[in-house]
Amino acid sequence: MPPPLSLSLPSPAPPLQAFSHLPHQSKALQSLALAPPLSSGARHSSVCSVVNARHSDYFDPRAPPPPPQRDAYGQPPPAPTPGAQSGRVFASYSIYKGKAALAFDPRPPQFVPLESGAHKVAKEGFVLLQFAPAVAARQYDWTRKQVFSLSVWEMGTLLTLGPTDSCEFFHDPFKGRSDEGKVRKVLKVEPTPDGNGRFFNLSVQNLLLNVDESIYIPITRGEYAVIVSTFNYIIPHIMGWSMFTNSIKPEDSQQYSRPQSSPELEWRR
């Protein structure tokens, strides 16, 4: 009897689940793997159509996102912290009116390192006021903006204004330098005639750029209340005091022993 013939059969096509782990290209690969054999004459055009479909599926904004990655314990990665990539977060409070817009932008203090490894505030921060004139309905030209930097004590002055009080600040960016007097900025804050708000009026005379402009914007009582609230919150931060309180550690403080009470010690406390 002749020996039995051994037949080598081709291995079956992989199941559809084998491609489930692939990203966006999985639909195209699945269709290519499960498609019936094609003749040599139509193979080239069919492959091109698959490539085109894969390209369209990859860039289709309506395509569902890939499943989130998980670690070895099946947990998703932690959510990114705001500002983690650049290390900074920008915030602003803007007011838009018919003739102008006004934005309040805080700026942090500047620190210098010490030999001990600690840091010291070299320059306090401020709040930058940006005035932009209106060019049309709800459109403002920020390329023509005028800016004014409010210091800590100037913000304190605004916080102490009564309902009928007004104040005025004068800035010369080149004070003490060769161009002193060539740029003059005056910010006036005064109550509105009805007593329900305030006017912020910035006048700028710049002889270097031949600019003489005045921009004013009315602020309602509610908007001014937001300004007062943000100033009260941000002042300790732009002074660096918040960084100081965050750096306080119990182990760094000196051990305290309660002294004996005496009149002399009372004066030394």
C-alpha cells in the first residue's frame, strides 16, 4: 500500500479580533484581510482604493477617538494639569462696552535666588490694564491698545474709594532716563453722574510715536465689585506673600519655649 499523502493546507485567515488593537487604520486593514482574493488585473486599483479609504478615515474629524491607554493595572493615565506644559496659566477679566474694551491682566512678581537656596522678591508684580478702542459693533482694535500698569498701592487706592470719591494716577515710563517727559500716561477713575458706576479714563501722550489719545469706558457697580474682589485676592500673590506662606514648614521654625511672665518681657514681644 502506498504511503498516505500529506497535504499542507494554508493557515486560516486571522479573525477580526486580531485587528481590534490597532488604531484608526483598523477598519482598512480588516477590510483588506477579510476581502476575497482578487484577480491580478484589478489588484492595483483595489489596493489604491484601500489606501485612500485609510487616508480618509485617518483624517476624518468625525471618526471616534481611539480607546484610552491604560497601565498594567487597567487604570487610565492621570489627567494633565492646566499649564503643566508651559508652567504658566494666563487669566484675565475683560469688560466690553460700546466705545472701548478694558482687560485686567495680573503679572507675577520677580524673584532672585539667594546663596542659601531660598528666593527673595526682587520686584513686585502688578495688574496690567489694556484699553482697546472700538472700531465697530462688538469689534475692538487691540493693535491700538494703550496699557497702564497698576502697582500694589494704586490698587489699594482703588479699593478704598467711596461712592463719590475719585483718584488720578500719573506714569512716566522713562522717568530718570534720557527720554523722561516724552511719554505721559494719566489714569482717572471717577464716579458716573448717576452714582451707579465709575469711569476709567486713560490719556496717553507719546511724543516718540506722535500719539495723543484718550480712551474711557464706563464700569457698572457690579463690574467694579468684581474688580475689588480680584484685587483683594491677587495682591498677596503679586507681593510674593502667598509663596512665603506656602514655604512655611513646621520643621524649619525655631523651637519655642514659653518664657516667664514679667513686665520687661511684655515690651519685647
